[in-house]
Amino acid sequence: MCGRFVLITDLSVIAEEFEVNDVSVHFSPSRNVSPGQRIPALIRRDNQNMMVTCLWGLIPFWAKDPAIGAKLINARAETVAQKPSFKNAFLQRRCLIPSDG
């Protein structure tokens, strides 16, 4: 994933693959998903896989303006655990973003 991605697979197929019981997320298939858009994400909570909606981007805990989240979408694997913008999220708050490419 760089600046855009494709998600056209039906969410029920993704939910079945990841053993998600409740799919109440609404998302229109798109070949041009961009930062700042609402997207489906898979999380694990209370020992269950869940599908939720989130905004694509990362808002650091110190940000004064949430709009920064649409700009903060890439991290280097070599430094993600050290950079203040990503460290806390990388170590404690993870999710899977389904994508077709």
C-alpha cells in the first residue's frame, strides 16, 4: 500500500476467511481508495476477530489537528518501532487492512 489501494472483494468473503461473525461494516467496493477515506479493518477484541470501520491514516497522540492522519500513511519497517509518530501504534494498536492491490 502506498498512496492508494483497491478493495473490490465482498466483505462477507473477507469475514469468512478471517472468522468474523458480525459484518455490520458498510463499504462500497473501490479501485481508488485514498488516505482519509473510511475503510474496513480487522481487529481482535475480547478473543474475537471483528471488522470495524476506520479512517485510513494515522493520527499521532500528540497531533493537534486530526487532518494530519491523511498525510501519515507510510512507515519504514526499519524505524517504525522508534519514530514517535508510529512507535505507540506499532507496539500496541494493530489491525489488518484488507486490500486487493
